[in-house]
Amino acid sequence: MQKSLFPSQLPTIISRLQEMVIAAAASPDVLLQKEMITLCLQPLSDSDPLFSQKKRLSDARNLKFEFHIPVPSTEEDVLNILNHIVRSARILHLDEVEIYFAEDDACGPFCPKNELESLNSILLIIDSLFSCAKSDGMEVLQVLQKATVSMINCVGAQNIDSMIVKWVDTDAEESLMKWGKDHGVRTKLKIAYFEEAGRGAIASEDINIGDIALEIPKSLIISEDLVLESDMFDVLRNLEGITCETMLLLWSMRERYNSNSRFKNYFEALPKCFNTGLSFGVDALSVLEGTLVFEELLQAREHLHQQYDALCPTLCANHPDVFQPEMYSWDQYLWACELWYSNGMKIICSDGKLKTCLVPVAGLLNHSVCPHILRYGRMDPETKSLKFPVSRPCKGGEQCFLSYGSLPGSHLVIFYGFLPKGNNPYDVIPLDFDVSCAEDDTSQCQSGETGWTSHMIRGTWLSKSSKPHTYHLPSPLLAHLRAVLKGSDFEMDPGESIHEEIERSVLETILSIFTPMMEALGDSDEVDRESSNWDVKLALDYKDLQSRIISSILVSCTAGLRELNGS
């Protein structure tokens, strides 16, 4: 039986309890039980092809990927932690080009696309924590959320890409949008025509971060499944080595003229000519001679001609009922190739397979180095649709941009027919070195002590490095050349951090590569731009871009040599 407390004992018991509370409050063990908000970024994975480079950069910055924020905390403390979170997220989202040019002493931002990917990944984590936060924790999360959104808005404000709208929705575009909406398309976009870029899309209303700008049902997406269901597949399945992409090309050539096609409105809204680099005339090609894109373009055209000659004439001769000759001319084949190169999207479909697809309406969105739409490409298993959420706000009437990927200008010219506005961080010049090193030092020489086995360079105006002896050139490239030269006749003192003779040879080597390239470009001023056709103008724009990149490299190397000579 439980004993009752006598009144005379109460003062002693109360006093003792007070002492226990005071002692507990001072105990470190109790302080550790204070509410914490834990924010975990995706950790580095050794399955990532860039794991070693990302780990090297994160180690150099002493970064972590799990963060604990005490509740309550001052706004200053919360923002300081957010700064560390953002630095770690940037490293996680670096792609191969971005990480190659990411200097050990640089914390970012590295480029608009990486910044938007990083900030949006953080915002998703913050939003997911609201459901389980208490009142004080809610306040901390609101500070994090507001600051992250503000940083996203700043990225957009620093990369304004305004274009003049000439018209919105002609008959073909209106028919396409009506057809789409009748079949389940949901959109906050309208098709427009821009003076500088042709067709694109503008927001019909304000679209906020995370909002779905466009949603396309699975039934309207053109994929290899349509070929497998057609009579064409019975013929093509027996051709050795034919790919699903090639089958889709052939299917599109016929479907374009099928008056009973359920995609009739889509094909009628497509341009009669795509005006990509694959359609360049002789004058445009002559402008490009001496540029990096010239050989690449000639090889691409030759490949398509060989593919056409091996396929279409034989198919038309042997199966004229399926492959009508009037639909399978070279011009028709080139049109289909340009359609799929410029409008095709890689999508993870409902069956989990990655397929190249045509996505009506979405294919009309233009590309930007600072896009609104980043995260797309996977079919939603619940809605059986492809969704395009925005990663930065898009105001009503503003052009809404999509990311085509981390693509250099050469690729965009050949397969899309344009150059993006602003500084494209992926405009790189690949370098192919013949590394002949001493047998006992080959691995070190090839990697340049940085883990890179191939190298590249870009416009030096993009460099943010403040380290000495970098000359605004990429560190992996410099490290590689130094490693090669260290294995030659040069000898360095053990305590010497830099060898001036090696540095001169490094810069002179780079000059020897790019000086002939600059001379081969010639003078663009000899061509009359105003009276030139679209292809010549685009070729000149690309030539000017390459000239600007190479010129910046030559200037940086020359300045580096002057610095070494003390002048």
C-alpha cells in the first residue's frame, strides 16, 4: 500500500526538486536534448563517376553534408549555416565541365544552372521538414526558406534574357494548344514568336518556384512504342543493327503526312525547315572553315548521308506499300533528323526505360544558360504524365526557358541552330595531348596529379581563381602540363613551389596550340552580315565566339609571361 506524504515533509521535498531542476539545466547531457533541426544533403556516393573529384573539392573546403541547427537560433546564425549548406550542395551538383573548372579556392556560385540545381535541392529538403517542426522550429525553417528563395530570385535577376515578342498563337499554334488541352495537357504557357529566337513560350500568368508550368499526358508523347505498334515494325525488326531512334525517324517521315494521325495537329505546327547547322549552305560552311565546328559538322552530315543511302532507297524498293518513295527523299530524311535532334527529349518512361521521345508543346520551349525549368525527364507514375516544374519564378508575359543540358555552342549550332545569349560556361575547347612520359611516371603524367585524363579550356573571363600562377587558366590543365615538364629535363629544388622555367614552358606550350588556331579563323569583317542568309549569320556568330575564347587565352598566357619576366 502506498504511503501518503505528511504536510511536514512537503517543504523538504519541494526544495529538493528545485535543486534537481537547477542541476539538470546545467547538465551538458540535458542541453544536448534541446530541439534541433537536422538538414541532410545527399551524401557523396562512390558510384558517382565524379566521386574522386568531388571528394577532393569537398575535402579542400572541409565541407560536410549533414547540418544541425539549434532551436531557437538567431537569424544571423541560421543564415551562416545556410551559407555552408549551399557550398556543399554546389559541389554535389557539379557536372564534368563545371567540376573541371572549379578551383580549390572557389566556393561558388559556379554557374546559373548549378546554382539553381543546388538551391532547389535545398528548398525541397526545407519544405519537407515543415510537417514535423514545432513552433520555434517553424520560425527557423521560414528563415531558411525565405533566404533560399531570395537566392534563387537573385540568380534569375542576374541572368535576365529578355526578347521581343512579335506575336502570340497563330492558327497553327492555337490548334496545337487546343488539341493538347482536349487530350489532357495542362499548361500555364502560351506559344509566342520572338524576333531573336523564333518560337518559344511565355508564361500566361505568374509561375512560382515548384509550380507546374506544363504537364503532358503519356498518351501524347511520341516514343518507340508507336513504332512497335505499327506495320512498319514488321519490316524494320529484321534489319540488322537498326536502332529505335532510326525507326522513329522513319516513322515520323510517314506520320507527318498521315491525315488520320492523332498527332496531325502536332506535325502541322512543326516548321517546314528547322534551320540547324545540318542545313548550312556552302557560304556558311566556308565561314566556319578553321573553326572547331567545321569538321564536326561535315562528319555529322556525312554520317546522315551514309545512313540514308543504306536505308531509304532499299526500303522503298522492297516495301513500297509501307515506305512510299515520295515520303522518303533525302530532304524528308534530313527534316526528320533535325526534328529529333532539336526536339527530342530523353525521358524515363513508366516502364523505367530511358527513351528518346517527342513531347508536343514542350519541344517549343527555348534553351537558356539560366533556365526556369530544370527538373524534368521522368514520367510521374501516379498521374502518368510528364511534368515541367519551374526552378525559378517566371512572371506573366516573360519567356519561360527550358534547359537542354550542359551543351557547348558547337553542339547547339549543329543540332539546334542557335547560340544562347550570355556567357555559356560549357563553351569549351577540348585538348587532345599526346602524353609520352617516362615509363615509371605515366599514370602521374596522364592525370596531371588531379585525376583528369582529358583536358579542356574555355574563355578566361569566366575564371574566378585568385591563386597565384593560374593565369585564369584551368588548374587541371596547368597541373598536367607541369607534370609532363617535370618529367623532362627540368629539376626543382625540394622546397621550391614554383619553377619559373617550367611556368614559361607551360604558357609557351598553350600559346603554340592556340596561336595557329587564331590565325586559321581569319577575319569575319570581310562578310556582309546584314545581307547574309540566316546560316551565314549564325556561322559568323559562332566564329566570333570561338575567336573571343581563343583571344582571351592568348591574352592570359601573354600576361602570364610578362609577369614571370617581371615586366
